[in-house]
Amino acid sequence: MKNSHVSLTFRSGKGSTTAMENGPETVAAAKKIGEESQKEDFPYLIDPEEVFGLKIEIHEGVFSPKYAKAYSFFTPHLPNLVGKQALEIGSGHGVTSCYLARSADFVLATDINGAAVENTKVNAALNGLKNIEARQSNVYSGIRPEEKFDLIYWNTPWVKVPKEFEAQMSAADYGVFDPGYESISQFILEGPRHLTPGGSLYMGFGDHGADTELIEKLILQANLKKETVADTTYAPPETGPESAAPPYTLRLYKLTPV
């Protein structure tokens, strides 16, 4: 797959923020998105045009695609998986797992949030996809040693916060924050052992609130070849919980063991 440099709507007038500048305002703005996502009349359906023509129902306690649009950029840039097996970490509502299951032989959808696991099961059933298994797992904790995958994908919770911040996080917040970057570190460093020969990790993230320097160090430490599959400039809406964030870059990395 060739690199894709796509530009979403760009809004100027706000400065950029780097990973190492995360402060109370950045964290509060990110947390507000999760809080707003729970002020809905659950369950509710997403417009199929917003989710690749799929039937997607959103349950309470699950981070909604209405409030975080990165999935809509990353998902179409994932490769065709005919005859292959995929693992999605942090499946949430299950949109991407359902998308992948249209071509893959098998998709294992995992999430640390039990409500998200159940939500993924419901959406797999709504779309008649019997080749999806949904399982609760903290990154690879629920993956058996003999299970190997051609593709492991995660639209990561890239906003880095201190480990002690976890005490005030809701279940939905795990779709936004990674305390101490423990989960992202595990995803990169332990990922190769769960791949088939020739398999790759696909990592989606944004640079607003992310520790991009640490991500690059982890990739080198894991001895992975990095390819930028796609990137784009994303401008949050003028109104709503995302409006406080500046325009930032979304990136999809393909990470392959050397």
C-alpha cells in the first residue's frame, strides 16, 4: 500500500501542541470529549453513511464514533485481509472490526472495557458477521500464546497522562488516555510475538497529546520497520467538545519485524 497524504478540513488560527506539553487544559479538553459521549439516550444507532454502510448501535459506557472521528480516517487505509486473520485492540463499538470482517477469514476484537466487548458482539450480529469473536483483554492479556495474526491494529488512546491519573478515569476514558503510556508500550514491544511470519502491527494515533518521541523510541527498541501508510491534518469542529483542540496530524503506521 502506498503512502496516502490526505487533507481533511483544515482550520488555521490555533497553534500546535506537542506531546511533551500536555497540561491541565489538554487533559481536561480530552476528558470532556469522553464525558460528552455519555450524555446520550442509549442505545442509539449511527447513520450508516458515517460508518461504511454498517449497522452500528452505541451502548452506554462505550466511546462513540460521534465524538471521535479518527477511526473514519484510519479504517479505510487498512489492507484487504482475504484469507487472513486480524486482531483489533480497543475495538470499542466494533466499527473497524466489522469493516475488517467483510474481507478477513477471522477477526478477534478485544477491549479492556466489558461494555465495549458486548457492544462489539451486538454490532457483529446486526451485520450478520459470524467471523468476529469479541473478547475482554488489556492489550495482549487475553491473547493465547498459540494465537497468531496477520494484522494487529489499534486506534490507540494516544493522550499521555501520568499513571496516577488512572484513578479518576471512567471506562470510556480508556478510549482517550493511556496512563504512563503502559498500554502503547506493551502494544509495540510485545506485538511481534503475536504476529504470523510476514505479519504487521498497524498503529493509528494523533500527535496532539501524544508522546511521539517515546513512540519512535519504542519502535526502535522493538526492532520494527516503520512505514507511514497514511497521514492527514485534522481540524476539530468549531463547536462541541473537540473545539478546544488545535488542528493536528493523524498518522497510521505499519510496523513490521525486521
